[in-house]
Amino acid sequence: MTCLRAENITKRYADRLLFENLSMTIAKSNKIAIIAKNGTGKTTLLNILAGIDTSDGLGKVILDKNCSMAYLPQQPLFEKGSTVWNALFNSNDELLKSIATYEDLIARSATDNSDALLKQLQQAMEKMDSLNAWDYEAQVKQILYRLNIQNFEQVVDTLSGGQLKRLALARILIQNPDLVIMDEPTNHLDVDMIEWLENYLQTSDITLFIVSHDRYFLDKVCKEIWELDGGKIYSYKGNYAYYMEKKAEREMLLEIEIDKAKNLYRKELEWMRRQPQARGTKQKARIDAFYETKEKAHQKIENKKVVLDVKMQRLGNKILELENINKAYGTKKIIENFTYTFKPGERIGIVGKNGIGKSTFLNILLGLESSDSGKISTGETIVFGYYAQSGMQLKEDKRVLETVKDIAEYIELNKGEQVTATQLCKRFLFDDKMQHTYVSKLSGGEKRRLYLLTILMKNPNFLILDEPTNDLDIQTLNVLEDFLENFKGCLLTVTHDRYFMDKLADHLFVFEGNGIIRDFNGNYQDYLNEQTELKQKQKQETQKKEQTDSLKTNPASKRKLSYKEQLELDTLEKEIPMLETKKNTLIQKLSSGSTNHEELMQWGTELEILNKELDEKGMRWLELSEL
């Protein structure tokens, strides 16, 4: 079954053509990732498919009438003044409305025991029964818990960008649409959230169309990769690793075809020059073929790379020393008595849940925020380069080249050569035309690339990167990783990109909460392995403790049943089904719609007593049956 079909999609901004006459089909239950360089139109394509934007010309998007769709943009918007609760459950879906009504009444019943509220609650429970909504309600609670959404009365205007993204993701998963279009869904999620989302999407029947730079996420979730390149879409039936293999094969074959076309073009060009003006039908066919060959021969394979061989300032003996650093916000401890001496060439990754204080820690190192106590000593030769998660301050009314020249007219590279601002922009994939483009016209990823350029132009020898992978395309990430692998200075990275962290960090600062920062001697995969082993050990210890507690509270379990106990067990096996029947009868009475308040109260009391008796007899049956 086809969920969505697009035909002849075209989009142009002024004289910039993003793509032309694209056609595609998204089948039900398929999970597709689309990969492209920044600025080539990924987000625009998603907006068109989601109905936020329209195609130029006669292009159209057709959504199957039996297929519901939801869209997660990079920067979600909510109605101003709306609460988190309203943002989540403001839906016409009957199932969601029934859950929202029930949860609201449950919350109110904590302070209101009026007959009117109890009657409303009874009606809400009956509605939940009729819609079989109880399992779905449990699923909704799991989604909210996993995405750390707790304060339902908070106004959305006060939420951070990361909180808004998690709220938008929760809203979509709660709505449970047939097709979900997602633009960078893992941005602003911590590792635990990403791993949970991976498992959720993997095991669901939901149809996905995703833009993401998270290569582990793509490998685990998506079974098909589409690449938008040169205004065309190339499809690869497999995960990200398969895509990388087949993409290399495609580019190699294309190079061979272009070489052949060039040889043929030279021969045909000589023939064209020799021919008279009047030509026959066969000659016209050959002429048409000549122009096709010419187009292929002049085709260029885009193999541009971001060259990041910026010269680094020399590191002295003293780099950065922290002694008994403390930081707290009220009663919440961020850092407690942290001491560390950085050594030359260290590559440290920082891990921990969102909101635990990682960015605050970086700001304290850089002197952008003060600690409550302790001492920070920085070496005289240290030049920091800080790529901040939310600190990108580019002047929108300036052109790309002007932004670079504001820092320096040229920069010295490792080999001693000097590179002008214009040349440097080209190395960062800003061609002559883009260099004269206003910053306001750049895509989010292109702005991030420009921001990275402005930082590296300062020749830093201590790089601090706070979520550097957000909004960068995979091609730029690959080259950035290659540069950082050869970077001789110190590197301190906060990122939720597990692939990036695995590749670059050789030991970690683990933020464990309550001010504790643990220096973990190993890479990120080593840390994950340790966490897995720890969880398994805790699970085994919990099971062992439960068994020990059971033996302590039930010493009789070490021996066989006595005659009296066996008789009691036989009696319980007869009594429990009879009590269950009585319980079902009472539930039916309560659901009958009776308006007799006294009867309802009586039946409710009887049901409460019956439930207590069933619990006691059930527990006793379990104790005896396990002997």
C-alpha cells in the first residue's frame, strides 16, 4: 500500500534551483532516510511533502485517504500561551480525547471527591473501556516518561529549544499517525532517549521519512536510504553502511562513463566541424546524440571536501588546571569539588543527561560563567576555540565573505602557505556565488558550517565543541572528524552523536548527577559496555534479593506442604474463581448506567471489599503454590 506519492516536484528560490521534476513513492511500513549536503533542499522537500510548502509548476503530493500523517520540523512551533498539556492533547482524535479527559479527572480527584466528579470519572472509565484505550494510555505514559515531559502546566513560551523539540516529538508519537516525516529527530535528545526512540521506531509499524545526521540511528532504524544529489534522488535498499558502499560504486561507475563520454565527444566534435550545413535524417540523429554526449562529458562529480588544515598555535607546558571547582543553582549541585589537570593532546568526551550541567561546565572553563568556589588556571599559550550549542552569533545582514573578513583577510595553514578569506570560503564549500550571499539566506546547516569556519580561523589549540554535529550534513561531519583525528591540540566535546564520540574521545567526563563528575578511562563504547554490564549485575542482584526476601518471609517454602496447607490450597483454587465471578457481576452493575446513588455507593463498597479479599487470597495461593 502506498502512503504518499509525489509527482514532478520542483523548487526554485530566485535563480537557485534546488530540484526539478522529482517523483517518489513512500510505501506503508517503509522506513526511509534522505541524505544530502546542507543547502541542497532537504528541509524544503520535507516541507513540500508535509504540505507546509508547495511545489513550483504542476508538481503535486498525494496522501492516501486512509493514511494519517504528522510532521516533526527542525524548529517546531506551538500556539503562544498554550500549556504543555494542551499542546500534547489538543487533538480531534477520539482515543486521545478520552485519555486526556480521564487523566484530567484523575488529577482533579486528588482534591475533589464530589459526587459529580466521581460520576464524570465513572463515565470516563466506561469510555476508555469502550475504546480499548487502557493499553494505549500506558503507551502514552511511557512516551512522556522517556522524553522527560513532566510539568504539564508549564507554558510552552517558557520552554527551551530542546524542550520544544521533545514536546513536538512526544505529540507526534502520542498521535500514532501512519506516516511520520521527521527533520533531525535526535537533535536535543540525550543518548538514553535516542536509544529508546530507536527501539520504539524499529518495533513499530509506523512509516518513516527522515532527515538525520545520526549515523548509528540511520543504521538501526532505516532500511532504505535516498540520496538527494544534483537535484536527483538515488535510492539504496539497505541501511547506512550499505548506502556508503553502494554510493562509492555508483560514483566510480559515473567517473568511467564520463571518461568514455569525453573520448567520444572529442571524436564527434571533429565530425561536427567537418559537416556541411544541410544534413540528412541520419545526420540529425547523430547531431542529437552529439549534444547528449556533450552534456555527459561536461558533467562534474561533486567531490569537494571541507579542508580543515588550519595551523595550530604552539602549546606550552601548562594548559588548564582545575582545583576543587564547585557550582550549584540553589539546592541543585552541578559540580562538586572537581579537580583536573589537562595534558597536551587530550581528547575528552563529556556525557550525561540533558540539564545535568554539561554546558555550564564548559562556560566555567572558558570564564563565561563563574564557579561558586575553586581555582581555574589557564596557560599563557592557550587559544580557545569554542563552538557553542546556542552561541552562534552571525550578523544576518552581512554576506558570507564579509563575515569571514571581519576576523581575518587571510590565514596561515600547517604547510606555511597563506590562504585568503575567499580561498578559505571555497574550502568550506562556499563558492564564488555563495560568498556574496547574505547570511540570512543560508540554510541552518550552512550557517553552522560558516560558524565553524569563523572559529577555526582563530588558530585555536584547545577546541571546545558543544553539540557540533547538530544541523551539519554527513559529508561535513566526515571531514570534520578527519580533521579532529589529526588535530594536535586538546579537544573537549559534548555530543549526543554516538558515532562522533566513538571516533574522537579516548576518555570521558561522566556527569552522574548531584555534582559528581567521574573521569572514565576508556572510549564511549567502553562506557556503554560498562553500563550494560552494570545494569545486568543490578538486575541479578535485585532478583537474588527478592528470592532471599521470599525465603525469609516464607520459611515454610523450604519444606513440603502439610496436609492442612494442601487442603487450604485446594479450597483457595475453588474460592478464587467464585470471587472473580462476583467481581465481574459488580462491575457490570456499576457500568449499567444506574442513577440510584445509594445502589452505586453500595456496589462500590462491596467491590472494594471484594478486591481486598481477592488480593489476600491470591497472595496466599501464590505462597502455597510455590512450595
